[in-house]
Amino acid sequence: MVSRRNIIFRAGAALLAGGLLTLRSRRAVAAEVFEVTHTDAEWKQRLSATQYAILRQEGTERPFSSPLDHEKRAGTFFCAGCNLALFSSRNKFDSGTGWPSFWQPLPNAVATRDDTTLGMRRTEVHCRRCGGHLGHVFNDGPKPTGLRYCMNGAVLKFKPEV
């Protein structure tokens, strides 16, 4: 049985992949001050084209395209922009949406803001240290928080425990 959530995600992802949806401007983010800052040219040099499109332009990777969606080892997920530890593998779960999902971030790792693009109200999640766009958080996750932090795997780096 296909859930309503999966239908909505797949339709939105298809529109994004086809270039039919535009993403909001980073003007609202520009007013915020972060610990790690770089010029736009420096960000482009430091990040891959995909990472830049997601972290700095609030893009979204195609669902089911990130190997981190299936990562099962114990370890920590870090921001590709500034290397801040964001999520523990202990809080990761398979949401079936095609993006790495977590029910809770690490303390003092992420911040959120309202996102009203695409004709809906969502909560954007960004790295609290560099301001990079990571994904969105939804209220349909598992216990104990009931939250689903739906992250773009392309902007996460995984470091396994040794």
C-alpha cells in the first residue's frame, strides 16, 4: 500500500527533478549571522556542485539517491559545509521516503525556520554553525519525539565509530 506521504514526496521530487519548482531565495538567511562564513565564490570552491545547490541554494536531492539513506553502521553524521556533528546513527530510522531520516538531532547542532515555499507550510532545518540547508522536519516520525528530520544525504558526511 502506498501512503499519502510517499505519493506527495514522489510527486514533489519529480517536479524538482524536472526543474518545474523553484526554490526560495537565500535573502532571508543572509540577515542571520553564523560562526562559519564564506563568500559565495568560496562556498562554490569548497563544495561539490550538488552540495552547493542544497546547502547554499536550498535545493533537494532526488529521493533514493543517497547511499546514506541505507547506512546502518554506528557512527555520526556531520555537516558537509562546516563539519559540525549533526545526528547520531542511534537516532536514524527508515522512513521509506528516500532520504536519511532521524527522530532527533544532536544537542546544539541544528536550527529551524519557517518555510512557506511550494505552497505549503514546513519547517526548514539548517546547520546552526554555517547556516547550510539540510532538509525539513515533520511531525510524523517515530517515538519518542514523533519527529522526522528528513535530511539531504548529499550534504551529510558519515563517520563510523571505531
